Amino acid sequence: MADGFPELFDIRSFGRAMDQGFNQIVANYGETLEAIFLPVLKALVMMEKVLLWLPWWGVLLALAALAYAASRRWTVTVAVAVMTFCIGVIGVWEQAMATIALMVISTLLAVLVGLPIGIAMSRGKRMQAVTLPILDIMQTMPIFVYLIPFVMLFGPGKIPALLATIVFAIPPVIRLTNLGIRQVDAETVEAVRAFGASPLQILFSVQIPLAMPAILAGINQTTMMALSMVVIASMIGAGGLGYQVLQGIQRLEISSGLMAGLGIVLLAIIFDRIAQSYGQRMQKSLKLES
Amino acid sequence: MTQTYKIRVENVSKIFGRDPKAALAQVQAGMGKDELLRQSDHVLGLHDINLNIRAGETFVIMGLSGSGKSTLIRHFNRLIEPTSGRILVDGVDVLTLNDHDLRAFRRKKISMVFQKFALLPHKTVMENVIYGLLVDGMAPALAREKGADQIRLVGLAGFENHFPGQLSGGMQQRVGLARALATDAEILLMDEAFSALDPLIRHDMQMQLRDIQARLHKTIVFITHDLDEALLLGDHIAILKDGVLRQVGTGPEILMAPADDYVARFVRDVNRARSVTCGALAVAGQPQGDLVLDASQPVEAAFSALAASDLPIGVRDGNGQIAGVLTRATVFQALARA
Ligand SMILES: Nc1ncnc2c1ncn2[C@@H]1O[C@H](COP(=O)(O)OP(=O)(O)OP(=O)(O)O)[C@@H](O)[C@H]1O
Ligand SMILES: [Mg+2]
């Protein structure tokens, strides 16, 4: 019973004011924002087109090459090639390409935004104290809540799907960049300071390279979270594998849902293998070198 | 008078902890290091240090582990800022330097070898050695040329493209040495720079350092645990205990006249016959016999002559003048004080 709960402020009118305020933002800035994100939309559509224009074996070779470059191991390369092949076999190739495009672009943007935030966080206690709780909230807030403002601003479509994915997936890059830089040996940093390195020189010649394994782990997690967002993002127009899952629910077809689900799993394993083996190789070479 | 000193340390105290100023007041009221730690969880790093280091000399800092040697040497290039006091380098208070000037000071004037090497693990030996040069904006090709010279000097030719993790501790230490020498700084801070070297290489490095010193007249601040090394290299030696300076003097001064019990125990086991010079023991008198020794020779050189005869042996100073004599009695008395 919530009867008699002290009413500290009028939550209803507060809510109304908030909604009105946001509506105002949508009315005033909606178009500007759309214009700002137009290039992003173009990039996303372009990437999707290229992936679909390429013959399937072209994409397969590209992914295998990426796997080899990252791991320098044939087992990983072959595994990635086989799994990519399976995506075609289960009949979800086109949807998978759309999902890859969304995932890659949103991960790229998340890294682009997340790295500087993580670096800023690593430089001061206060910045960290402010940012950490925000990240906690971002990660525990149900994902659906993010969809509301973005859909209001942009209407259903790829852009709100992309932005919601970024917001959802960005915390690991930020966290691990911060952590990685903080874990760099203090005496090593002190040594370069003793040689008169400026803060920027310290950052780029020592802190970021030595934090790289942690940063890569963060990017990997971000990729995985972006992928896990695709089903929900498809509810507001992201398309791709998620949309097929959604159709499976609507039409009560277990087969189409299952195949699309399998496709997502395969993509997750492929990108995880590539990122992990690259991270491991870097870690090993850093160990050898330290 | 200020001008002849390269580095002056004036009333420097350093306390680690949350409220150093308050803790410093307690220390000034007479509280010791242990008590301070127990009562307020502050560590007394240094207490009221005063030092004058001359241009072109090798100044050695000694003391047991935890006595504050590394803390003190880090004040000279302001890696650590004192809780109170001043550090003057060439008459300039380093604490007044702004960021830009401080960086220039560290790039050009002062360089450092670290106790735990502190090499960059992701960079090769060559890249480590020329790091300071590149930071200062030197062209990479020229820097590599200079770097190659330094690498050869420390005996690591052929390892240019190895990573620190692929080298032994002693080799890593020499990379740190080459890195510090590469910038041609006038002041060299060396925090136990030779501690990880084996005796042979260590001796080589000591000789090289003396050589560098004789040629280039750098001002070297050298930390060591090894009294023999201190006596070999140091023009002056400072002895620290629990952040307090117990004695500063030349090697023979400290050996022959320890300021207190602690210093006396510290220097007890040293081979005085090898470290004390004839000059330090010479007393006024008329030499007899043919043998004349140089003031700079170790007392050891007089042993066989003293064993053979009772006559006073002449000691001549740097100009060839007779400065005094050694007798069997004075030498035995001096060496017996253990
Ligand atoms: N950053 C720090 N925070 C707190 N205490 C410190 C810090 N740095 C040094 N100390 C303390 O200051 C004292 C002196 O340390 P320092 O490293 O200068 O000793 P040291 O003489 O160089 O010893 P060693 O011979 O083992 O290298 C020690 O008690 C140490 O615990
Ligand atoms: Mg030390």
C-alpha cells in the first residue's frame, strides 16, 4: 500500500514537465540532430550495401584474412571461415550483413567516443568519481528505456537503433580504457616524466600502448554488447538478424527465429575469436617485452 | 658562494600522507619516524635536509633500505615536491619553475637512472635509449646515431632491437644508464645504478663513470648501498638514516671521524687500508729513508715499507712537496679504530 507515503514533490507534474521539455527539444532540434547524424546514416547504409554487393566468398575471405592478421594462427582462421560459411548455409546471409554493418559502425563510434572519455577519467580522481556511477546506471537501466528518447527524436529507423546501441555498448570501452591506463606501472611513467615528456607525449608513447591489452578487451566487450542489442534495436527499425527474430515472434515461426538466433551466435563467436586472439597475442608480446 | 654549488638543498622535509603539513609540525616538535607512523599513519621521508653539491663532483648518498635515498634524489628533478624547504639548481629554485621550464630543465639539464630500471617494455633497447632525445625534438636519424654510441659505451652493441624483457637485469640496468647518458645532461642522478651488475661489469662501469667524470665534469649524484663503491666514486658522501642526514664528508673524513655511533657501525667493515689515503694520515715530521709516497695512494702502499723499518715515510702532495710523514704508530692507530 502506497497510501500515506509522504509526497515530497509532485511527481506527476514533474513527469509532465519533463515530457513537455523533451517534446520541445524534439520540436526545436529534431531536424538539426537528424542533419548531424546524416553522414553516420550514410556510412551505415554504404557499408551494408558493400557487404551485400560483395560475393559471399569475398566476405568470407575478408573475415578469414582479418582472423589471420589478428591471431597469426591457422586454427582460428579456419574456424572463422567455417563459421562464416555456416551463416550462409542456414540462410540468413543478407540479414547477417545488415547486422554486421550496424555492429561495426556502432562499435567504431562507441570506441571513438569512449576512448577519450576513458582517458579523461584516468587523469583525475574527480572525473572518475563522477563517471563511474553514470556508467553503472547506464549498464543497469533496462535497454528499452533508451529507445524512447531516440525514437522520439528521430522516429523509428536505423539512426535511433544505432544510437541506442552505442549508449548501451559504450561502458566497457570507457571502463577498461580508464583501468588500463591506471594500471600502467607508475615508475615507468615517472621515468618518462623525468626525461621531460609532456602529458600528451606520456599518454601516447607510454600509457596508451601499455594499456592496449585492456583497451582491446574493452572493445571486444563493446562489440559483444552491440551484438546483443540487435534484436531489441530491430524493434525500432534496425533490420537484420534481429528483425527476423522479431518476425519469428510475431508469426510464431520457431524456425525463422532459431536460424536468425543461430546467426547472431555465429557472428558473436567470429568477432569474439578475432578480438580475443589479437588481445592474447598482444599480451604475450608485452609480457615477453617487460 | 652560491655559484660554486650546483645543487643546494635547503631545509627540505618530506612527509607522505594525507596531511603532511600537520604531520610536519609534529615532527618539528620532536616526534620520530616510528612514532609518527604509529600515531598518524604518516611516513617521514626526509627531515630537515641541508646539502651542498659542488659542480663537477660525484656526490654519494648512502643509507639503509628505507632511509629516504630515493626520496631525496627525486627532489632534485622535482619528481617529488618537498613538504617544506627549497632545492636550488644553479641558483634557481626548481619549485618555482612552470610546467614548460620544468620540462626543458628535465630534457636538457638533468637526467636519471632508476633503481628499478623503469624501461619502456614496449620499446626496443634503441628506442629506450633515444627516448629523451626524441622527446626533446631531435631528428630520429641523428638520435639513433647518438643512441648507437651510448649503447656501445655500455657494452650492449648488437642488442639494439631487443626488448627489455629479453635482457637480463644487469643488461637492463645498462640500458637505463645509456638512456640517461644519451641526453648529455650536466647533472646525472643515479639511483643504485650499478646494483644489478655482476662484479666484473660493475667494476667496468665504475671505471667508465670515473672516466666520463674526468672528461666531461658532470655533476653526479649517486646512491649506493655499497661502501666500497661510495669510497671509490664519491668526492663527498652523505649518510642518511630514517630521513635524517647523519654525516656529510669526504670518504676518509667519514672513515676516520664518524659523526656518531650509527655512522661508525655503518663503516665498520670497510677495508680502511685500501680506502684511506696516505695524505689523510700524514702527520708533521721529517721523512727518513728513500721511499716517498703520493698523498693520493692508499695506506696499503706503505705496508711493506712500514713492515721493514720503523722510519717515518715521506708523503708528497699533488705539487710534489713533502706534506708530512707516515709512521708505523700513526697508521696502526688509525686502522685500529674499529
Ligand atoms: N609514495 C610514497 N608514499 C608513502 N611512503 C613513501 C612513498 N615513497 C617512499 N615512501 C617511504 O619513504 C621512506 C623512504 O623511502 P625510499 O624509497 O626513499 O628509501 P630508500 O632509501 O631509497 O630505500 P632502498 O634502499 O630500499 O631503495 C620509506 O619509509 C618509504 O616507505
Ligand atoms: Mg631507493
